[in-house]
Amino acid sequence: MGTERRNETRRKIPSLIRRTSPRRVARANMQARNATAEEGSNPMEWVEVQGKTVDLAVEVAVEELGLQSREDAKIEIIQEPKSGFLGVGGKDAIVKVSRAPQKRRRRRSRGRSGRPKETAANRQDAGKKRSGQGKSQGKQSREPRQEKKVTTSDANRQEGQSNDRPEQAPIEEQAKVAAGFITGLLDAFGLEGTVETRIDDDVLYIEVEGSQTEALVGPKGSVMQSVHELTRTVVQRKTYGAPRMRIDIAGYRERRREALRIYTGKLAARVIEEKDEVMLEPMNAADRKVVHDAVADIESVRSFSEGEEPRRAVVLSYEE
């Protein structure tokens, strides 16, 4: 029986191989190998397929085994394909593909003598009990929570907590904190200088002097502005105060003020001569105030600001 089956398979193979598709060749080789399996065994548990490439052989084997994808198969490469020289001496790939073992869920072991046999009537009773419990639990969960009433004592307690916030320190204490921070900043940069503070109409003025302190000024006072913001932040955190603060380093602010006054005067003269208007470069609020103050003393010229921070600038305009 087995010999006749092998002979019959050999007769079928040439007709399939005549078709040039490598997929057909692989399928024919696989059929020949399966035909040699002993009668009574399951030939579809694994197949050995020969094809031009490994992927082609695996694809045919997976299809013949009836698997969904390659992930469901266990693949063993028996021979890698070889191209040969000028098409001579090449070898096809040979793979052995079998079904991957499936993971079984662990079943809970139940004793034979523990639980009584469940009847249809018992199942109905149990279902009614469970549905009744579900309804009662649902009602309990759907009950609205009672709103907590705020009593007078709770309100007083909340008010007391808000009153526990530390009070703002006196401006003299704020001046000490600011001077200490800037002194530490000079030490950190290795700069020699002195820090002096004064209070005038609740405004804290801080003056930093020294031959090396110009390093804290920066182009157009940009570094000095950063020092100003840092100092303000430190004072606010340590004293819970927000003082109006003016910082001048190496006399830069006064020099800048004087230079702006001179520059504004020259621009105002040109505006009067040409009876036109001119826009200055963007400035911070302090510099804009200097320009406005300078224009206030000049006839036939008015000033106003345009734009949004930090690109807000002053405009000088002629007026009769």
C-alpha cells in the first residue's frame, strides 16, 4: 500500500514541476514528503517543505497546515538556499514546520464530594438572589451623597488658616534681604563692590558701586534687569513683601538717563524741523518714562507709546 502511494506521488510531481511557479514546486515537494508518512499517522502535524526561499517554503507550509499565521507555527530551517554559480549548482531552502504547542488554561480542581449537584431550580433561585442583591447594591450606590454643611466653626477654622499666612516684613527688613542677596551675587562672580540701600517714599533704591561691577550691567542693561528680577523674587519669598525697587549698578542708570535725555532732544529738533514723527527703538518702562519726561519740556512735540511688551516703543510726533 505504501509503495503504491509513493509511486503514485512520483507520477504526480512532474506535472506540477512543469509549472514555473516556485510556490507550486514547493507544494509538490511537500506533497511528496507527506506521501511517505506511514498510513494511520497524522501527516498534517508537521511538514517538510522545499522552496526557492525560506519565506516561500514557510508560507506554503503554514497554508497547508491550516494555520492562521507564522506565529502559530514552529519553524526549523534545515537548509538555507544557495544561488550557485551562473544558475548552476543552486540549492533550494528546506524547512520543517509544525504546529506550535498551544497554551492551556489551568482548570480549577474541584472535589467530587464537596459541592452538591446544582439543579435547574437551584440555578434559578441563585439567579434571583444575585439579581436582588445587585438591585439593592445599585440603589445604595445611586443614593446621592449628603452635602456637608459648613458650620460657623468650619468657617472660622478656614478663616484662621488664611490668617495663619505670615505677615509682610517691614521694608527695612526687605532692604537687608536685597542687599544680602546682591552681596552674595558679587562674591559668587568674584567681583569687588559695595551695596548701599535707601528708602524714599516706600521705594527701595539699591546702588551697587565698584570698578568690576559693570559686568553685571550687560548690553543695554540686560544683565542688570535680570539681577533686578532675581532680587525681587528673593525678597518676595523671604519677606512676603513686594516692594517697589530700583537698582543701579556702576552708575549705569544715571548715565543711561542722561544719554536718553540728550538723544531725545536731538530727535525732537528733527521732528520740529521736518514736521513729522519718529519712532525710537523698543525700551523698557523706565527708559520710556525718561523719554516722556524729556519731551514734556519741549514745545511742538508730543510723545506716546506703541506696541506690546517687550517691543513697546516711544513715538515723537510734531504738533502745532
